[in-house]
Amino acid sequence: MFDEDLRQRAGRVLRGERRTVDLDRIYLGLRSRSRSHHGFREIGDFVAHRDTRDKGMLSQTTRDVFTSFDVWSLGLREKRPSLADIERASAANLRLATDEQLKQGCGCGRATAKKRLAAALERASQGGFLTAAEARVLEYLGNRFIWKPAFTGDQLFDDFAAVLVLNQIVEAADRPALQSLRTFVVLHALTVMHGSSLVLESGGQARLFGGYANKNRWLEVKVELTMPDFPKPVWAPISMFYAEIQPEDHCDPSLILEEDPVFIDHWNFPLEVGSDGRLTLVSSWVWGPQEGTKMGKISLG
């Protein structure tokens, strides 16, 4: 009965009825059965716990980016990194770096870089001499700012389609038909992340917010990181999710600014996917004295 409910909802969405409640139910029902499809689990967990998230791949990526920037910027703050700083930055950057970055920066693949990093840290802690290969890995990973989004719209949609097929909510033969849902799936994901917060290792919180302030004008979700230890506080909004679609095609005109946004928090209000399939601000109807009489539309922003 439970999976049949999800099948009916998936079928309804495939037929063109774009109800976000159906996506919510699908995510909630399958997040514990998503296996290695981490993007699906991430959005499912946001649907379940939107206010504050303290685990998941987006939380881990945010913490890694913060650590990478924090250690790299010590020199800008006239501070010298300790071995402990280098160790935590290296661990974060090893997770953040792509295979191509590791090949170029460390001269080896991920598995070898991990082994050389462990050996370099062990030798350094004992005051020993590092080999040239170990020193290269430690220098690259221990003192560099590396950033990447936690995931993209393509990655999320691939996970979404895979989980539905894996759990037999849709037939494998229907997977090509799911492609029509890509925009709906990524816009829905943006709305459930927008306005939430992530818990940092320090215990502080970093807010998430949607927008399109990037060179490609892609819809995105940024995390608001504050670096208070500079002579002047530094506010660093960093993209954690790229939807890979642009606002002109997928947003209500009221959400598009006349001038390109840079770092401003330009959507400081709740968002939803409207009945026309576009991203819009959350709104409600005011009803008149007689049931069913619409008096006007009030924006909650």
C-alpha cells in the first residue's frame, strides 16, 4: 500500500500534474532507500528537517569549504598555520579536490595522494624529512583554498530518476519519460533548501539562500559563511547547489532584478514552485465572508 501511494503520486507528476506535495511524499518515502544516491537523500532530509541541518553531504561540503578557506587565509590575517591547521585543511581539501585537480597538484591519483598525505603528516609530526612526493602533496592540500558545489541539478535529477527505478516506483522503461520532470525536480530542491541553515563545526550556523548571482546566471543555492577573524568581518556567500538553468526561463518576472545581483541577499522571502511551473514567492489567498469568495492575493514576503 505504501509504495502504491508513491507510484500513484509519481504517475500523477509524470502526467503533468506538478504538485510539490507529491515530490515531498516521494522524498520522504524513499530517502531511507536511496542507497548510494546521496543527492536524493540530501533533499529528502531537507524535506523532513528544513530548519537546521547538521549532517549530510551539503553540511560536510560546507564545513570542508569553510576549513579550506579558514586555513588558507591565515596568512592574510598575519597568522602562521600550525600542523593541526594543515592537517584539517588537508583532509578537507582531499575531499573537495577533483581527480583532475589532484593529478595536476599532487602528481598522482586520489588513493596515492591519501597515502602520501598520511605519511607526510606522520613524518612532520615526528620532525622527520619528507620525500619530494610527500612534500608536494602536503603543500598542495595543506595550504590551498579549494571550493566546489555539493551537487548540481544534473546530479540531483540523475539520483532522483535512479531511486524511483531502483525501488520500482516507476518502470525502467519509463525512465526516459522522467526527463520531463528535471526542471520541476531542481526548482523544488531549491525551494526546500532556501532559508534553511547548516551547523558548522564551530557550533555556529550558516544560512542557505537561493539566487542567481554567478557568472552563468544559473539558479543556485548559496551558503552564507562569515569570517569574523579578519580586521574587518568578511562575508563569503559560496554556491553549494547549481540548478544549471537560468531565471528568465524558470522564474516569475517579479524575481528577476533589473541589474545583475552580485552578493546581495536579493530573495529574502519564502519561495515555491507555482502552478505555472515557475519559481515564485510564497503567497496566500484572503477569503471573503462567504466561503469560496476570493478577495485578493497577499504576498508573504
